Amino acid sequence: MKKPDWDFWIELDRMEAWKAVALSLNIEPDSVKFSGIGYLLTPTPSPDTASLFNKRCRLLEANITNEFQIYSMSVLLAVFERRLA
């Protein structure tokens, strides 16, 4: 899995939720494909990373109205900070 291009991603204030989840795991969203079914990434990361990605997607789904919408990074980080702290 490629590391994120943080110079690019840090400049965005809105993105799809799954991309923010990938970034939260230090995965470059442009290097993977998101299936949207069971929150699978390809190429498949390690089982631990895949499990954590799945849990974080489920967490966002429970806290936002549509996991495919584009949200501000600050909203997504607030969800993670509140729930994963």
C-alpha cells in the first residue's frame, strides 16, 4: 500500500468519507479501489488494517447520513477523535 501524498491531501477540506478513513490509516486513497460493499479495499491490506478500515467505515456510517457523500475533514476528524480517543 502506498503512503499518502500529504502535500496534496492536506489542502483538501472536503472528500469522500472512505478516503478520509484510508488516510487515517496512512493509506493513499488514489492507490486503492473502494468496493463500497463491505468496505473492501483492493489491493487488500493486511487483515488487521482491513479490519480497522472496516470498523472505521462502520463508525462513520453510524455518525453521518451517507458514507458516499463528501464531508469536510474537520467533521470526519471530530467523529474519529470522539469515538476512537
